[in-house]
Amino acid sequence: MRNREMSTHLRIGVISSGPAEFSTIHAACTDSGHHPVAYFYGRSLRSGGPNLDDASETAASILASTPQGMDLIFPGSVDGLALALESYRVDLVIVFGFAWKLPRSVLEIPQLGVINVHVSMLPKYRGPAPLLWAIRNGDPTGGITVHRMDEDFDTGNILAQQDGIPLADDISWASYCTVAMPVVYDLIRTSLDRVVAGHAGEPQNDSEASYAGFLEDEFSIICWSDDARTIHHQVRTHRFMRSPSHPIAKVGDTWLHVMRTSLEPAEGLLVTCGDGKPLWITESEEGAPPKASL
């Protein structure tokens, strides 16, 4: 950790995963009188891991919306990220949508630490996929939390949070951003004020915690023995993820990639589910059978 005089106008590093996230954090920082000095795009799910499938496309969209003069960095490892943060002399780092587990050596580089935007009401849905599990479970609303990062996933003290973000039946990332990003903006500004004031944040209640890990491979296959709502939310989750060929289901002798279903009567293929209730497949196309490994 550096030892220099702290200004109330912070130098901030921003680590995130998409243009909407970067833009929202940037606006919250500058409107609060602080100075983002570099963007860091999390292009892999782990330090030293392979690039995400859509990393090139996402990087291009981030670059197109990056302010003039702003550096955009693509760290490939924790060591590289640490060197870059040191070189930019950041006072604080803000993270939103970054899957790496950061060691204490990195968390202590900024004098004021690292804070994270997490799309759930912590301690509910700790982990890398909170929004996917909220959709999967059929939650009508979700929450957003800004918390201090520590060496564990999503366990640090809470600086600000808000519940009640609608999770529409036909949710997409774009539609979610429309309602969620203004909330993220407000929560970051509140959190920045608390950080500057030296507020430690409120400890989480571990007894109320739940975990939202990566979805299991079997979740890509629809089992008609499940109840209708479970299957409907399974389809919603994959549509939100823009899964190119999942979920798949066998209907008669045909495997289908199911893109959209309805719990209410609609034009489409009617299927009776494990709870005896109907589900209408309203959008689908022929798909490949599942791999034997599933």
C-alpha cells in the first residue's frame, strides 16, 4: 500500500465487463468530483484463463464508448493487474462484473481499498452468477449492493444497497440495464461519499447467505418431469444469457432448442409438465441431442 497524502478528489481505477457498466461507474465518479484514470476489462473468468467467447466483441464495444484520453487495459493475470494498478497510483478501485478472486496483495494497492457492485441484496446470492439464479428461481425483483471487497467472494462490508429492481418475464441485459443502471449510479455515489468519510460499512449476516455459482451443465437440458414454472424460468435464464443452442428438449422424436415459452395460453406447441400443468413452446428450432457427457 502506498503512503501519500490523500485528496478528497480520488484517482479511481475501474474494472468491469461491459460498456454500460463502465459508463455508469464513470459518470458516478466524475459527478462526485473524482477522476477515473484507467479502465480494466475482465476478459476471462479467472487469472491466466482463456478469453471469454465474446471478449473481442465486448472489448470493441467498450472501446467505442471509452472517453477520449482514457486508457483501456486488458489484464491477463493478477500479477499484470497489480502492476498496472500500482503504476496508475489509484486511491480506490471500483469493480463491476469481474470474476477473478483478488488476493490481499492486490486489494491493498489502493489506499482506500476496492469496492464491488454486486447484483443482489447481499448476503443473498453471493458468487459469480447472482442475476442468473434470481431469474432461474423466478424472483420478481432483484437487488444491487455496493460492498467493500475482501479475500472471499462477496463477503465484505456493505456500503449501500437497494432492493426492488424488476426482473421482467422477458428480461434481457439491455432491458435490465435500463432500470438497474440508474440505481447503480446512485449507490456508487453514496458509497464514494462513505469511502471518503472513512466509513467501514455494515457487516453482512453470514447466517442469511446463499451462493449463486456457475450453472451446472445439466441445466442446458429441459426435463419435462419438472414443473412448468421451473422449465419456464430455465428457458428465461438461457435467453438472458443468449445461449446459442440451449436449453434443448426432446419433444416426440425431435430435439428442439427452446427459446421462448409461455405459462399462459399462446400460439405454439403445448406440452404437459411434471406437475400436470401446461406450458406453451412459442419459439424454438431444431437442435442437436445433448452430448453424452451431460
